[in-house]
Amino acid sequence: MDIVEFFQQSAGKWSSMRTSHHLAFKQQEAGKSNIQIELLDKTDPAVIQLCQQYNVDPATAACGARVSWDGTMDWDKEKHDGTTVLVPVANPDNPKEGTLLREMGYAEKAPVAGSYHINETDELTLVTEYESMYSKERLWFESPNVRLRHSILKRFGGFSMASFCSEIRLGVAKPDEQTSDTAAADAE
């Protein structure tokens, strides 16, 4: 699987359940959200604009995605929502790795670029270094309609947080997205 295939498989509406462990405070919290992932062609104006913002030739973009979320966390009960655009730019020598441009970062609400790598078992790992912290996130599919995420966030000179998310597709994947093994398992 390459990055375009991973984004294609991620497109759709997802219900996400998150558990976060705040290591410095020795506390955990749960949260839930709805996530919408819309695949964007590399010629989409939002993809071109983000590439230009990073001084990257838009022709080198693999694709793009618009990600929207709406959720809550147990501690603050505040609504957490937003939208960002993601653009992967594959390494020309290895399409399973490259740079991920973000309109808005996960840990800090500012534009940020990180790196990605897809391993031999089709797990996507994202690594991002912000001004004051580092994040590493791993995403993989248990089946076409179940996606899992694990992330670690380390603040330089400070606390760390680890989280795990299970995401269930709202609706079902298209039949051509299911392999014969997962289609049989989903039918049971």
C-alpha cells in the first residue's frame, strides 16, 4: 500500500473513541469524536495552496485530504472541532515514505510539516517535530471499516502523553475495498 491508497482507504465518516494517558499527572481521560475525511485530488486548489505555502511544487503532491472533526474529552467537556488539509509528498525514490504537509498541526495549532513512512504491514507512521514538542503517530486498518491509531506526544523538557483511538467507519466500505478475507469476516 502506498500513501494514496492509505488516504483512499481512510476516506469517509468515522466514529472515534480515544483514551489518553497523561503520564506526568498519572491520569487518563476518554473522549469521542466524529471524523470526516475527504480525499482531494492533487490539482485541488486547497492542495495547491498548501504546497505553495511550504514552497513545494504542487506537481510533486501525491494527493490531499480534508479532515474535519467534532468531539469532546472527559476533562473539559468543551467541544473540540476543526478542519485541516493534509498533503503527502512522496520521496521520489520510495513512495512509501515522504513529507506530510499540514495546514494545522495536531499538537500545536499552526502549519507544520512532518515525515511519514508506510511499513511492510501497511502501518502508517507520522513523525512531527513542533517548536516545543515531538509527536509520533501510528495508524493501521484492522479491517476496511476499523482503523486504529496510537500516538505519543512529548513536550521538550516536560510531560508526555500517550493515546489510543479506535475508529469505526459510519456506513460500510465499498465492496471493491474489501478483500475476500475481510468480506467473509464482515459477513459473519
